Amino acid sequence: MCLFTSAAVFGLGIIGGHEPADAQSRTTGPAVPKPFTAQEKNEGAKYHTEILKEFGGPMQSPQTAYVVRVGKNIAMQSGLGNAQSDFNVTLLNSSVNNAFALPGGYIYITRQLVALTNNEAEMAGVLGHEVGHTAARHSEKRKNNATLAGILGMGGSILGAVLGNSGGLLGALGGGLQQYAGPLAQVFTLKYSRTQEEEADDYGIRYLSKAGYDPSALASMLNSLALQTSLDMQVAGLGDNRVPEWASTHPDPARRVSRAATRSKVYPASSVRNADAHLAAIDGMLYGDDPAQGVVEGHNFLHPELKMQFTVPTGFGMQNSSDSVAINGNSGKAIFTGGAFDGNRSTYIAKALKAVSGDKATIPAGEIRRTTVNDIPAFYTDAVVNTQQGQRVVSVFAYEWAPGTAYHFVTIAASNAKPFDRMFYSMSRLNAAQAAAVKPRKLRVITAGAQDNVASLAARMAYTSLQTERFRALNGLSPSATIRAGQKLKIVSY
């Protein structure tokens, strides 16, 4: 993913900044881009609806107008449009840290990434970075290897390639913590090169300065993202020492932070970050999983609207998206999702396996067996496949949930391991009281007291694990950082 792979309008006046006349000559920074073409605008409009569907839809909240205003202001610094109306900025209802842009002025940021920002300048830097990708026409270079029409025709979620070069649903599960993205969004949000990321950083820093913000805000935001990525690896059950997916194609986090800080020094110094107003704007925002999309609680996944729950094995972590749950561990990978079910089990299994194998390979289904799990009719099959990591067993375990609807796990594990058997049989229905007990988490801004410290405030985080790590990442605090009385900080509560 792109490393940004993360409503009352508060009247925060943006001070008009000026880029130094010789800034371009003193750096290898970006040139002024050409405005969007009519073709680019049409392309962005064409795929806007699909992007919304893949990322939880637009967020209708008190924060929406604020995010849109800041986003349009920073986008105007690019010269890609002549008026703010030339840009479409969307706050997405997604619990993953992500931001991206489509050609033609379509800019997106998730509420989760907004929550990670500690001031307005950092949020503007994220959005400016994404505008920079479109200014440099990076998506055009990506599309040389994958046409939009071809990707849209694949269906399902495409997340990498465990099964050779065939692509398919399980690919990203072998690739680490790559955040969920559907087939269309992948074109615009994943796998920018190191050079392209650095070029987008340069644009973002330039736009920050032109808008009058502290141009070093992008560097501090990159530092927060590095902390959050390390935390995400632990939450997903992948440990904190494994190299994240983006590290193979993106600049080393520490080097990128240092580079951004150095680049910012060629622009006039500014202290404008608008931290207090920003924190006031995002106070009370939905944080983490939206109960309407299901929530992860430790090793349990609960969906109050579907009245569903299941438990993953010890040592495994989950990543929730609007329509799927990725499950990661050292001994296997899985995805939980669902679809239409007309009663034909063979057809349903075949479709699930097709989503795994993609268009260039076929996984033959084994014998389809039937069972009952906590009074829920179920059916399943196993298939042995040869992957880049050796021989593996792909399993599909499906539940006949309601008339016309089924849900299923697709798992991959070594042929001599069965890490998911208990998970398959943990599926059950929530009763009304259990469903009502699932509550959303909210972001809260607090002021540290004289007796407060990292430990005391981290203990207030609405989680049962990694409280200190979550608190530090949320506030951009390095492991050695302390807090002071009167400091405004973010916590997560119910």
C-alpha cells in the first residue's frame, strides 16, 4: 500500500505561505505539474463509486467538513486545478490507516489515518503527499502493468501472489501486513516504488510550505506511521521484528523521516501546525472497527448486525475491512468473507477457490463434506496446492447462514498442520443481548495532569493488550518520549 500505507468548520485560517524563489534550484524537488486533463477527470469520476464501496463508504460525521476543507486547500497548492471545486476530497469510513488519490482530483483519507495525525499540518501533509502522486502521474506508470478493466474483471480481493504468479485472494496473506484493498483500489493505493514515494514526499512538503504550514510536519507524520506499522504487525500476530510489506518497495522508515526533515529545511521556517484546533475537531471521532462492519476484540470477531462471532487461534491476529477479515499467523493464513448462496455447494466452493487462484490457475476441489457447527449447517473441502513456499493445503469452510447467503473461511497452511480446526468450529450466532453489548470505540482528547505519565494514560486505552504501544503510536511518542502536565493527548475509550 501507499505508506499513507492514515462537521463543524473550525475557521482555522491557513496562513498564505510562499515558496522561496530559489527553492527549486536548491533541491531536486518536483517541477510544477500540468493541470488535470479531461480524460483524467473522467477516469477519476468513473471509478469513484467503486473506491467508496471498497473502503467502507464516505464518513458522515462532524469531522467530514473539516477534513474536506483542509484537503481542498492543500490540493489547490498543486496547480492541478483552478478552483477548490476541481477537487473531490472524501473522508472514508475505514479502520485501516490509508490515504490515496485517483487521477482527476479525487483524494481520499480514512478516518483511522486522520485519528493518527496530531495536528492539522500532519493531516495536510498526508493529503499533499497523495496529491503529489497524481501530480507526478504515478498511477499511469502502474497501469502499464495492469489495466483497470482487467483488474475489475477479476472480482474478489487481490492481495499478492502466494500461488506462483496467479494472484488471488490468499496472496497478501503470505505477504505480511499489506492492508486490505479491493482489485480497483490496488491500482491506485499499492506498491509505489521508492523513488515515487520520495517524489510524492517532495510534493507534499512543497504544498505544506505554500499553504503556510510547518513543512517539517510530513516528517513527524512519517514517524507516527512507522510507530503504527510496528504496532499493526504485533496486533496482526506477525511480531514486531518482521519487515513490513511496504519495506520491500518503499524507503526505509528512519531514512525517509530523516530525508523529509532535511527537505523541509529549504523552505521558510513556519511553526503553523494548528494542533489544538485539530485535536478539538477530531475529538469524539469513531475509532477502530465500525460495529456495522464487525469488530475485533482480542482473538474474537463479533458482528452485531449479522449476530455472528468466531475465535481465531492463539498466536493469530486479525485485520478487519468492510467486507472481509484477514487472519495472520506463523503457521497459516486465512480470510473470512461471504457471498450469495443458491443452495449449490459445489458452485459456492468453486467460486471461493477461483477467488484464491485468480485467472491463471485452477485449484480442484476435493470431496465436499457436510457438518453442523453450533446448529449452523456447514460444508467444507480441502485441496493440496504447490506454492512458492512448498506444498500447502487450501481449505474452504462455509456456513449456510441465511436463505440466499453463506459465509466462509479460506485458509492456507502446511500440509502437516491443522491450525484452524478450532476456529472453524467456533462459529456461532450472537443473541440479542450479546449483539447489543458490542460498543464502538471513540477517540478522546484529554489534558495530562501533573501526576499523569505514559503508563497511567495508556491504562485508560479501551484495549486489553498492547495498551502502552497503542497509546504511544496514537500520539506519535517514541519509546523514550515522556509527557508533561498540560499536554493534550489522545486516548481511545468506549
